[in-house]
Amino acid sequence: MLQKLLEQQYGITVDEYFKLNSYDALRGNGFLYLIAKPGRREKEDIEELEKIAEHLRNSGDSHVPAFLPAKDGSLITAWEETNYCVLANRQSEKQQKLRLGRKLAKFHERGKTVPFKIERNSRIGQWKQLWEKRLEQIEKVWNDLLFQTPEDEFEKMFIDSFPYYIGMTENAIQYLVDTEIDDEPNVSDSGTVCHERFSETTWGTSYYIKNPFDWVFDHRSRDLAEWTRERYFRNTQTYELELNQFFTDYQAVAPLTSFSWRLLFSRLLFPLHYFECIENYYITQSEQEKRVLEEKLTKILRQSMEYERFLGRFYQSAGAQMKNLKIPQVDWLLT
């Protein structure tokens, strides 16, 4: 079906279809073609992402794919009642020993040089409002549940645990606000191309490809925090060595300022993992998915004290020069 889309709308013949992470992909002529659904993104969003991708490629990043225009010149193609975008990149196997910290720092350095204003895909300076909005939405659900008998174990856990996570969220917001009031951003703190949720596998597992549909324009600490969170939860016992190496590699290319470290820490303090678990539970219609999320919430709550310890020693584990940079700690995490 997608082969036909490429042939008829783009005039491209391919050899085979395969799945690349969560994307449909096709292979042919020495290229990988990623077929992406723009979803709720509008034409202007796609055009902005295309301009960012072009800038990064022109700056020397060969792993950023190009948006292909269809025969009619448009970046979004309607095919069998669904909208698609097609991205093309030279086929390149992923390197086995990838120094991800260094690679991410170089990607951020290139992303900082985007020579036009990012409007449609920017999250710069919006964390506080977004976090408060999320907190309000979940608090509304929680308040409604307080006057009912919990329907299941998940709701019982949610009702009992939410006050703790309200406190944690307020701490994260306060740490963020204090950073913005007390600390001066440096030139290196300007916005750059980041990812919605950066992790070890964002750039692929078998192929090395930087997908523009993963991108948002934000402060570099967004990616550093989300990589850290994912690594911590992947293995809560052995994350420290990997964490230290990653930040050593990153800072060899782009040293972090006190402003960067503090923004990064505020994002780790914000309990995104908890919020997403609750939100996904109330969105999904699948009973199987609900059971998975119930197990996930059980695990999050069981590890909450361990997560506090992780936060309490994060700066030390990541190798932050706290004294030199005058980075404040969160007292209750140190007790």
C-alpha cells in the first residue's frame, strides 16, 4: 500500500517495506524512506520542521532526513483518507559504539544556530505554564474521585498517592522559578533543537536517523533530563556509571552552565513519569493497557523513596561542579 503511495505521489520505486521503531519505512535506491503521519500538526508546523531539517543538514548533519515534496509540490500528501509526509535519508547503519553524550552535544550546538525564529514548534519558557496546566487537569480528576468509592486498585493508588506528587510538582515549579529569578542564562543557554522525549533509542536501534517528527525547540536541558530519567528507570541499580560517562562526554563538547544544570534538575524533579501513567490510564480504552499501567503505577510508588535518593545525589552522580557554579540543593532530598 505504501509502495503505491511512493510510486504514484512521488514517482519513487522501492524494494521493500519494513518497520523502523514506530514508523513505517521503505528501502530502495540506497535510501531509507520514512512514512510519517503528521497527526494534528498543521501545514505551517511541517514547513517549519522542514526548514530546521534543511538547516541541520546544511550544517553538516548527514543523519537528518529531507522532507520530500510530492509531485504537486506539497509536503503533506493525502492518500486513502490519511495524511502522510515522506522523509528520505541515505541508508546508514548505526554505529555500535556510539558516544551518545558527544553526539547529542554536537546536535544541540548545530540546533542553536538556526537562523530564523521558531514559532510553531517552540517550548522555550513554557515549562511552568505546561506543568501547572497538567497538575490542574489531574487534580480535577482526583477531586472528583474523592467523593466516590474507588473503582479498582489503580484508582485507590492514585487517590492515596496524588497529594505527595502535588508537593513534588510544586517543588519542581519553585526550583524552576527560583532559577529563572536568581540565575542569568548564558549564550550557551539559548534555545536549540531538542526532542519530545530523548532516550538511548530515539535516533534508532539498527539505523541512525534523526526524525524531525520527534523535535521541539527548547532548552538543551530538556533532552538531558529525559535521557537521565529513562536511563534511571531502565536500571535503578546500575545507572550511575552510565550517567557520569554521558555527562562527561556531553560536557567535553558543550560545558553546562549553572542555569542549565538547575533547569535540568527542575525537570527531573517534575514527576513526569507519574503524570504520564495517570493520564494514559484515563485515556486508554484497552483493558490490557490498563493492567500494564496499574503495574507501572505500583512500581513507581514502590520506588518513590529510591527516586528521592536518586534526585538527592543527581548532581554528584552527573559530575556537576556544584561549589564553583553555586548550585543550590533541595534540602528535603538530602535528609
